[in-house]
Amino acid sequence: MEMTGFHVEERTIFKRLDLNFILVILALNIIGLINLYSATHGPSSRDVAPLFLNQIVWLLAGWCIFFIVTLIDYAIVAKMALAIYVLNFSAIIYTTFFGKVALGAQRWIDFGFFRYQPSETMKLALIMLLAKILSTRSSFGRGMGFRELFIPLLILLVPFVFIVEQPDLGTAMMLASIGGSMILFSKVRKSILLSAVVIGMISVWGAWNFVLRDYQKNRVLTFISPENDPLRTGYNSIQSKIAVGSGKFFGKGFRKGTQSQLEFLPERHTDFIYSVLSEEHGFVGSITTAGLFCLLFVIIIRIAMNARDKFGALLCVGVLSYVFWHMFVNISMVIGLLPIVGVPLPLLSYGGSSMLTTMAGLGLISSVAFRRYLF
């Protein structure tokens, strides 16, 4: 009798999972692994070949985190949000002064077996705390004003400044995009939007003249005209566009992409993973992958609309913003619509911090979906 009851409860839990959501994530994972295998198993890729096995480990760990977070009531997240944010911000401060330096940036804490990037998990910590704060704000039909926005903007700008200093402008801009999307979703007054536009224009001028470093300015200038320096600053952009264009409609085939296999394409397993996909699987593979992301967004919007409370809906909006802006910037970057920045493609690019953070965020959405029928 007890065993029968156990099976009934097991079936109930299984039924409450959003299987469509899980299947779309799994499909993107499989595409990512196939693509990563090709990117790391070229004729002279011995140095990066072990990364494929590492990614499988991160992916399995990510799914474990996904289901653990799913089973935890997301209401607990609201209670822990501030503590998670403070711990993550403390890790960012530590990294700024004592972190591991690689490729000219100080962004990681080296644990030996794993390099942790606090700026990556700060995106999730920010989503949690902003969702908690914004869920208590009442716009009274007009939208939030300066007083209601002071605390949300403060918790966004403080880590933003430290991450820019590391320097990691790409991650900092992602943090601003995620926070800005959540604030706009919560509704702000038109006067605030106008002020934001003016401040944004002034900030762009100020950043160009006083904040951006020479290599960051070169990225913008290279984006405008990469052909001016094809062997140095324009190399990455040119090689990426060659890879994307040479794939044509059906692609060159699995492990037959000359740009990736002959290593003309830089960072082919991380920032330029979509270039590998486009070269080997063409327009069909590229648009299929983009379509899966769009389907994922539609499912997340549906989950947000059915959430049992405003906090749950805002969690969904935050994670949706996280995945969307990473996808949009990465794909736009590799096809030449935006300057080259270090932004990975969620669920496809190699990276432990990125994979675990993404799966944890998706787990939060799954937790919201899991409890949509409780009331």
C-alpha cells in the first residue's frame, strides 16, 4: 500500500514538471555538445580536445543543479536573495584584487580543479535580489519614480563598476541589460525613460573618453571597419564572417569546416561557437538553433504568465533576459552586427561557470512552473 502511494506521488511530481521546457533545453545541450566536439577535435586540436569531456561533466552537474533547484520552493530564494548577492559581491571584490589574471583580465578565482568567475554568477544573484525588491514595488499605474528605483539601481550599479574595472566590459553590459530589462518590465515613468536616454548618451561619450581602454576602443573601431587591420584587430571578425558565410544553406558537414578545423577561427569553442555551427551546418543549422532559443523564450513567457505570484514572474523575466541578451549579443557579434566582446552563447559555448549559472537560472524557472498548480 505504501509502495502504491509512493508511485502515485512519483507520477504527480513527474506530471508537474514542464517537459516541453526540459526537452528544448536538452535539444540545445545536444547541439552544443555535437558542435563542441567538432570545434575541439580538429587535426591539431590536442590542446583543447579534453575540453569536450570537461563540458560533459559541467553539463551533468548543471542538470543536477537544475533538478535540485526545481524541487526547492522558489519562495526560499526570496529569503536567501540578499545573502547570495552579498556573498557573490564579496567574491567579485576579492577577484578584483587577488583573482587569477588570464588574457589581460583579472576575472577568476582559481580553485585548482575549477576556475570560478564571480561576475558570471553575479547575474543570477542580481536577478534574485531584483525580483525580490521589484515584486514589493507598487507603480500605482504611473510607473516607478526615482525614489522607488534608487535601491534597484544601486544594487545594479555597484557590481557593474567593479566588473568594468576587472576589466570585463562584456559581462558588465550583460549585467546592465538584465537589470534594465527587469526594471522596464516592472514599469517606470516616462520621465525616467527620457532621463535614462539622456544619461545614456552622456555616459557613452564619457566612457569613450575616460573609461574605455585602448583595446576596447579598437574593438569598436574594428567593428566599423575590420578590413583596416585584417591581420590584427580585425582578424577575429573577418574570420568569423568567412566561417558563417562559407556554410551557405546546408553547411560543409560535421567536422568539415575549414575555418574551424584548420584553426583560422579564434576561440572557436567559446565566443565563436556559433560560427562553427554556421560553417558546418549552414543556414539550416543556424536557424534551427535560433528557433529553439525562440521556442525556449515562448515557453518561459508562458510560465511567467502562469506564475503564482509577482516574484515568480520576475524570476522568469530575469532569467529570460539573461539567456536572450547573451544569445542576441553573441550571434550578432559573430555575424558582424555588433563589436567583438567576450559573451558566451548559453548552453552551447564551453565554460563551467557559464553552464552551471545558466542551468541554475533555468532551474529557477522550472521551480516556478513546478508550483503553478499549487493554488
